[in-house]
Amino acid sequence: MTWESVIGLEVHAQLRTRSKMFCGCATRFGDPPNTNVCAVCTGQPGALPVVNRRAVELGCAAALALGCAVRTTSRFARKSYFYPDLPKGFQISQYERPLAEHGRLEFATGTGERSVGIVRLHLEEDAGRSTHDAAGGRTLVDLSRCGVPLAEIVTAPELRTPDEASDCLRALRLLLVRIGACDGSLERGSLRCDVNVSVRRAGESTLGTRVEVKNLNSYRHVRDALAHELARQSEALERGEAVRPQTRSWNDAAGRTEVLRDKEEAPDYRYFPEPDLPPLVLEEAFVERVRAELPELPLARRRRFERDLGLPQRDAAVLAARGAAADLFEATASRLAAAGVESPHRRASGFILTEVLRDLPDEGTEEAESPPPVDADRLAELLRLVADGTISNLAAKDVYRELPAGNERPAAIVAHKGLAQLSDAGSIEETARRVLAEHPDAAARFRAGNPRVLGFLVAEVVRRLEGRGNPRLAAETLRKLLAGEGEEGSHG
Ligand code: ADP
Ligand code: MG
Ligand code: ZN
């Protein structure tokens, strides 16, 4: 009997605002605990919340990027529960009338493209941060996170495998970072993911009983927790037991999920409309302005790189996943094209993928969106020096390392480091003759039909010219000499 998992994600994204959702406190991460707090975000009697306009804009941008319909009138509600990190005793969220609904996220997986429905996106405020087992086994609470704006994004139960779920989360993160809505840090908790998972016999269309696994803070945890649940739930069903509706957590050290509570014990949140806030009414012009300001989204960009610029699928995917590097790629390639260099896109993507990206932070983080260490002008100049044979690819890497430090132009660096290639036909031929004379076996092997020894001979020529011999010219010269000697040999 084969079982399949059915998965839906609930993602909480902290919105990148300077101040909190309903008060003026700073949202800065890493400030000393309990310093960014006021009467509003700690729920002092009589304090009144005011909606942060920027949070609404960012939530709206995320909703539109996910293809959702944005409601012109949404409502805030109180979700009541007791927890030490929630001094107000309730969280302001959106319940019956969320900001947006009915979207769809397309994403790439190792086995092709998929998409998942977005059920809803609503605005809410974060709770404080609890640190368990700190200071002698006690729990410490930092209320500075109370009231930080969140977008909660809920997908339909349309994901089918742990890999699909983690690819979906990756794409969602990329999208949110690209539009500037969230800094995307799973580590710091600015993006948090809960997964809902049930199992059923492959081919069935009804849904099984779901289990919710809370707070997975890496792609691997998402995959491992889901794989574990698929096994655990299907084994229970094989034994004829029912899956209990539960909320569980992932214990990474033990490699298993553990019960937090049974759903029957789930608190009754007693939602009711927030009396201190009027309905959130968005003018159509506001929504349309946010839509117009959206950048090209990662998927569209990837497709354009593939289709219009002819990049291989993988290269297009890697570049489009990093907004800033993709910007550098486009700007560099267009400068190369304007200078009449052939294959401008291939040259620019090749160098950026192998050299520039090496030092950049992971995709999908705010840091990955900060400008790469080199500007398009100087990178294009550098690649032109390669294209016209002035320097080798290897030397280009050297020059690149020198670029970020100063304002020196690539050509000046080539000059003062003496990196220009030696393309003087006379000395290349003389060196090539010497190399062939010293390596008669290699020459013989080449003539016997082993073309790969040419690489060795070229490297020898380049080396003898202090690494500056033009390898293309060396290869041409060697071929000519080897062909010539071959003829002489047959006379002999
Ligand atoms: P709640 O708000 O109580 O968590 P929702 O109905 O909003 O419940 O569902 C939350 C998440 O659970 C969604 O991501 C949805 O896709 C997922 N989900 C719902 N039913 C199932 C199921 N039977 N199996 C797996 N996931 C499910
Ligand atoms: Mg839920
Ligand atoms: Zn405050």
C-alpha cells in the first residue's frame, strides 16, 4: 500500500517596516531586550492602536505578487489567549475578512514546475519572543517583538511531497525578499513556517486528518519533519489506528516530531472585531499604485532570461534567484552588447556565476539583495579585456579581486600588475617549438589521435611565458607545428 502526504503551509513573514504595526516603537532586531516597548504594544489600559500605513503597503504588495484579490475593506479582530509573551492577552489579527484571498504561487522543483493556491494573506501583530531554558532553566521574555507587523500567508493543501513543500517555501521567501516585504531570515525568525500534513492512500481524493507541525526554521527541518510525519501517520493507519488531530513540534536532535497538544484541547480564541480600529478601507488607487511599483518577480525574470536571453535553465534560475546579481548581469551584458562584444549574455553570466556569486550571501535573504561588490561599468570593462584577448580568463579573476577595494579601472590594474597576455606570435612560436622538442612523447600521442594532450602542451607554453602566454594563440601555434612536423615525419 502506498501513502501520499497532503501538505499546506502557514507562513508568518515579518514586514520590513521601521515601526511596529500599531505604535511607533522600532522593529529593530538585536536591540537590548524589552527596550522597544510602549503603552500600546504592551496593552496598557486606554492605549489606542493606529495602523501602520507602510505595513499595509507591504502586505498589499505581497498579496498582489501572489496573485491574490485584495479586499477594499478588511477588518481587524482580537484573538484572545493567554501566554507570557502576549501581555495584552489578545493578538490583533484579521479573521473573517482578511486583506487578500485566492492567489497562486508558481514555483520550480527538481522535477518541473508546480503551483499552489494561496488561500489567504492577512495582517497581524507578532507576539514577544520567549527564550526557553535560559538563565538557570527559566524562560525569559523579550517584549520588543510584540506588535511587529506580520503577514500570515496560508497555502491550500495542494503540496504533495516534503521536497515540494520546501521548494514552495523557498519560492515564497524569494518573492517576499524581492519585493522588499520581508528580510527573509529563517534563522532570525523574520520568516517562520508551520506545516500542516495529512496522509491518504495514493490516488484518493478525500483529505485525511491533519497534524500541524509548528515553527520550522530551515528548509531541511521542513523536509525532515514532513518525511517523519508521512512515515509516522502512514504506519499508524497501516496498524488500523486513527491519526489524531494534533499540534506537534520538530525535535531536530531526536529526528522526530513531538506532541505539543491535541487539537481537542485547542484554545477557543473567542475572535471578535477589534473595537479600537475601524475597518481597513483601501482605495483602488492605493492598490493600483502598489501594483505598479512591484518589480519584475523572480519567476518572470527566470523565464525571460531563458527565453529571451538564451541562458541555460540552471543559470537563469540561479541568477533570477538573486535580484542584485541579476541586475548586475543585465547591466553588464547590455554594456558588452553596446560595445559590440559577441555573446554578451554568456560572457556576463559566466563570470558572475563563477566569480561574483562566490562571495555573496545565500539567495532569499536581504543581504543577497544588497549590491554586489563591483559595478556593471567596471565589470563590463574587465570582460571586454578578456573578449579582445588582452588578458586571460585566469588573469580576469585576479583583476576582479582587486576591483572592490579602490576605484581603479580594470585596464589600470592589468597594467600595474603586468597581467596583459603575451600575444606576440614570434615568442609564442619559439616557446612552442621548445616545448614540443622537450616533450616528444606528448607530441607523438597527439599525432596518434589523442587530442587531450594539447591541453598539457598549451599549459606548458603558457607557464614558460610566466603565465601570460595567450592560450588561444598557443593552441593554434601548437596545432600548426604538430601538423607540420607530422608531414615532415612521414617524409622521413
Ligand atoms: P487553522 O486556521 O485552524 O490552522 P485552516 O483551515 O486555515 O486551519 O488550515 C490551515 C492549513 O492547513 C492550510 O495551510 C491548509 O492548506 C492546511 N490543511 C487543511 N486541511 C488539511 C489536510 N487535511 N491535510 C493537510 N493540510 C491541510
Ligand atoms: Mg493554523
Ligand atoms: Zn510600542
